[in-house]
Amino acid sequence: MFKKLAILIVLVIIGLVGVIGYNTVMNTAPEKTGTAIASVKIDEMAAANRLAEAVRIKTISYSHDAPVEADAFDELHALIETSYPTVAEKLEKQVIGGYSLLYKWEGRDPDLPAAVLMGHLDVVPVEEGTEQNWEQPPFSGAIVNGAIWGRGTLDDKVSVFGLLEAAEYHLKAGLKPKQTIYLAFGHDEEIGGDHGAGKISKYLADQGVKVAYTLDEGMVVVNDIMPGVSQPIAFIALAEKGYLTVELTATAEGGHSSIPPRKTAVGKIARAIARIEDNRLPAALRRPVTDMFETLSPYMPLSLKAVISNRWLLDPVLVSQLGKGGATNAMVRTTTAATIIQGGTKDNVLPSTAKAVVNFRILPGSTVQGVIDHVTQVVDDPDVKIEIKQGNEPSKVSDHTSGSYRQIKRTIEEVLPDVLVSPGLMLAGSDSKHYEDLAENSYRFIPMRFGPDDLGRVHGTNERILIKNYGEIIRFYIRLMENTGN
Ligand SMILES: [Zn+2]
């Protein structure tokens, strides 16, 4: 009896090892669909100067309550008009929401659903007290050391001007794209995009426009972030996480601190935060993160490849490992970040209320209500009120097998032949969310090449882009306009 069991266990193990080995060996990289094309001749320096001029115009979004910097946006519109005369002459332009721009470029086949190529005209302010840390002033548009410096060079005047450069190039040469292309530039992405992208999307829907895909800012080309993968990886984000800010308010009896109650408002709010931090939302491997691992695993070291090729068995191992990292944790979990705490003004007075703010970034497949339910359950205190300050659901997950995705992928492979293309999950937000109902698919990618310190330049200090990379971005858009719809 005992011997039979032992034999059975050995057979099961051999079987498992066989299946794991088979799955691992069969997990090979697919053929590339695009091959390198000859580099298109463009005047990179002239293009750099046009972007630099745009950087000098302070189209800053401060906050929901602050008025729009109307003069700056008008000035930027005028600059676009004079910098891209053929675009101005040949494309149908609409100003939407006062300051956003929409251009229509009619395709050869108007029955095909359109492509909406996006960017945003606004930038974030420079944090007070950090101006002197910039190597070049933040709104100088200086061209120094082969780079264009200033706000908007990465986020996101780079894609607005890159797209306009590409459109101007083609319109001069007389290209008519196969599918209709819209260039859609919002003016308030940094404060949610409701009045810009939100209104453009509504306008298109009202016109009965069908949209095959949107391409917006989002992910970029990065090096050395996946174990064993030596090539740079171009991540096309198929989804973005949701956003939820929750305010907690604890109430207790106020009064003099010489005769305190057993539980104070400060103690209650501290306990609530501690409980929320101690009970994170559970980790889970879901699309598009699974798509990413499936795409990249053939290039990974054997051990990782074996785990990813055998997720039917080893999923819990993978999830728990990913959940331990920083960036990888954010890919598999709705993250929890306590960002503000307030309460009390005097050392000998008990405050009657204390407040805290917690920011969650919600994993696709989860919901705002699900997070609220979780918070309510773990805080478990009737004296702590839980309120939503701001919330939007995670996006849907777009298809990485669609014709549109394949066109974008092929374009990347043709223009940046050294990179691997993979689906990804965007951890921040973009204007794409406003096209959720309109577009069949939404992709988020700009071929910016990011080194280890470039992420910190976005919304941070020393934002700048190399002119050489800007040239690649323009060539990518030029090729995409040729490929799109084909
Ligand atoms: Zn942006």
C-alpha cells in the first residue's frame, strides 16, 4: 500500500516536471512582423526649434478651481497655425471646449472606423522652490547638449508637435491615409480632461464617428526592467489603473486634554490608517499584466520562463513574488497610499475631528465600490466617516490581437528595430479614459526612450528630450500614418 502510494507520487512528479519542461521549451519568441525601414529624412533641428517655441508658452493647468490660462492657449494655437501651414490649410479644424484642438484628415476609405491620435496641450506647474535645480530654466525651451529642455518635452507637447510634424510632412507630399485620422489635443489632461478630451470625445460621438483606436501618451521604451531581457522594451499600455481618493474623518469628544476620553479623534484616525495599511487589497495577476508576461517570458531566464509558462500550477508563486516588489506590486494590486493627515491645533486641546486622505490606484477588473467596501470593512469604526473625494474606475483592457494593435507594433518594429514590443499596464492616468465608450480599443504609447532617471523628469525637475529621440518619435508617427488602416 505504502509502496504503491510512493510510486504514484513519483509518477505525478515526473509528469509535472515533464509538463513544466514541455511548456517551458515550447514557449518561444514569435517572429517579428515588421522589419526595419530606411530612415525618413527630416530636419530634426528645425523640428526641435518648433517644439522649443511651444515649451516657452506657459499653458499650465493649475487646478480645477483655477481659471484657464486663456492667453497662453491662444498663443499656442497661433504658433501651431504658423508652424504647420499645410496642416492649417488642408485639415478641418475645430476648437472644442474653448481651448482644445481637433483636426480631421479624411481617409481614402471613409467607411473605415477612424484612428484618433492624441496628445495634450497643457503642462503641470513647476513646484515652487525647485526652479533653481533645473539645468536650464523650465520654460526656456533651451536647446543644449543635444536636448530640448523644459516642461512639456516629455509630457506631452512632444506628442502634439511630433504628430503635427508628421502630418505636415505627409500633407506636403500629398498622402491621403487609408482610414480617417483625427488629431485630438486636449487642454486640461493634467486636471482630469473633462473639458478637453471629454468634450472632443462627446463631439465625435454626436457626429456618429466610429473609432477603431485611440493612441495617446502612456508608456515608453525602457531598458533593464525585465530580468534577462537585454533589448529595450516598447510597452504599449492596453489599460490604465483607476483612481480613488478617500477622505476619512474621525469624530470624538473634544475638550481639555487633562480629562481625556479613552479614545480620541487622533487615535481613531491613526488606527483607521494603520488598519488600511495592514490590510492591503489582495494581489492578482490579470490582463494586461498577464499579456505582458506571456509576451516577454520567452526572453527571460529559464527559471522565470518555467514559472510563467506554467501559470496553471505556479500562479500563486508568481503573484506573491510580484507583490513583494515596488513597481511589480503596483502591477498586481490596487495600491494604497496614505497621503494627508490632519487633526488638532493645540497641545492641550482635544480636537473633535481628525482627517486623513488615502489615495488608491485601482487594478483593472476591480471597482471603486469594491475598494470602498474593503476600506469600510477593515476600518470597522462607526466614528470614522468614509467619503469619496475623487474617483474613476479603471479602464477596460484593450485587445492586443486587433488589427490596430498589430499596426502600431509593426510601426515600432520598422522604425525602432532594436526594441521588443509588449503590452503593458499604465499605472498613471491619461485622457484615453474619455474615449472608453467611443473607441474599440485604446492604446497608450510614445516611443520616448527612458533611462533610469527619466521617469523622475516627468512632472519633476530637468524635463528634457534628446533631439535624436524626438526624431525617432516623428518618424514613428510618419510611418504610423502610412500604415494605419492597412
Ligand atoms: Zn501627460
